[in-house]
Amino acid sequence: MNAKENNTLIDAACLTPWLRHPAALSSIQWYKQIPSTNLTAKTLGAGSFPHRGIVLADYQSAGRGRLGRSFYSPTATGIYLSVLYRPEENPALPNFVTMAACVCTARAIAACCGKTPAIKWVNDLYLDQRKICGILAEAGTRPGKPGLDYVIVGIGINLYPPDGGFPKDIQTIAGSVMGNTDPDPDLRLRLIAALIDNLWELGSAPSPAGFIADYRDLSMVTGKHITLRGAGGERSGLAAGFTDEGHLILQDTDGTRHIISSGEISLIFND
């Protein structure tokens, strides 16, 4: 990949002191600035980028979330990372990868920062009622090749508040893991390393069994009356729990239950 001056690769060896899986270093592409880690991972994925390959950026100029939303990605205060998985290496993984990635991220934050986020289905992490992390999973195929060629999981974490605060349109929604505490010079590296270790292990997970209990425990949705909005309209009900793959169980007033996968759906709390 040709790199412009502001897209030069950063030496990932600085993560070595904190990594449990140093083998991951050979699969990390770390940039100062790119439009989007997911977009770069897609480009690399069309070539020979390996299973569990990682794209990191200090700044995203066009970070993306679900439903076409943008993800504010200021330099130095956040973590912007995408991991590419090859389903041919782990065929079961696409069925539960978003749920498991939420758990991997929450575990890394808890271990490094001493704060345990809540998970808002499908893919957001919250602390103190503020969104501190968004996760975007995307899949791709290769012409002439059956099935999925890759699944990419993009993760954006607000570690500290940006200089000048968050933009006005997200000030009431966005938060950061560490708030206005004095920055720890090593915390960002430690959190990146913990996240990479967890995602590296996820790449070989044979089933969702190691993640679903934590996902259920950390859910901020279970037991709430919610409305789901998607291309097919609205559906309301009680969030009764999750399947083992992390799909939502939505219960109607008459007790009928529906299994909802992620899809193009937004969630609204009714109480």
C-alpha cells in the first residue's frame, strides 16, 4: 500500500512489553492517519492480509459507525482499530463475532482501566450512561470464491475526552473511559495491547461459549421495553435476553418471542 506522508506506518514494537501474544506484531499495520481502519482493512483483505490481521490508526478522518453514521476519531485521545478474520480459518466465528468482540473490548477496558462498561445491543459500550465505544462488523466476498472471504470488526474507543470537548451534536451522548483524569502515558498502549490479545484469541474461539455469559451479565438492555427501528418499520417489546450467539430475544405483550439478529436496526429505550 502506498503511504502518504501523514499515513506513515508506526512501529508496533512499542506494544511488546504488554502483549501476551507477540506473534500478533507481525500482522499489525499502524498508521498516523487514514480515513477509516475498516476501509483500509478491506483493501488489505482483498490481498493476502492474514487471519487476525490488525489495522490501527492514531486518527481517522472518516471513521464510520452503523447505519452510515460517522464516528468522531480525534488524534491521541482514542483507540481506532480493525481486525480482519478469515472464515476459512474459523467457519463458526461470523455467527457470534460482534457479540464476542463487545466482550473482548469490555474485558480489556476493565483489566486496564478498572472500569467495566455496559453493553447496549448490538454493538455499543457505555459508562455512566455515555457511549464510550462503538463496534462495526462488516463482511466481504471474493469473486469466484464461495462464502465469505473475510469479516472485519472495527472498534473505536474514547479513552480520554478530546481537546475542546466533543462536537456539539454528540456532547450529550459521547463520553470517555477515563474522563478528565490526568493522562497515564502508558495506558493507551496497555489498552491497545490488551485489546489485540483478546481479539487474537477470539480468532481461534470454536464457539460463543466463552463470551455469552459475560455478554448477558454486561447487557444494559435485558428487561427493558424497547423499540427496534429498521427498514421493515418498527417493532416494540421486552428485551427478554439473548441467544448463545448474542441475538436479541424480543418478547411481545402476548408472550410471543422473536429472535432478532443485528441487521440495519437501531434501538430505543421506552422506559
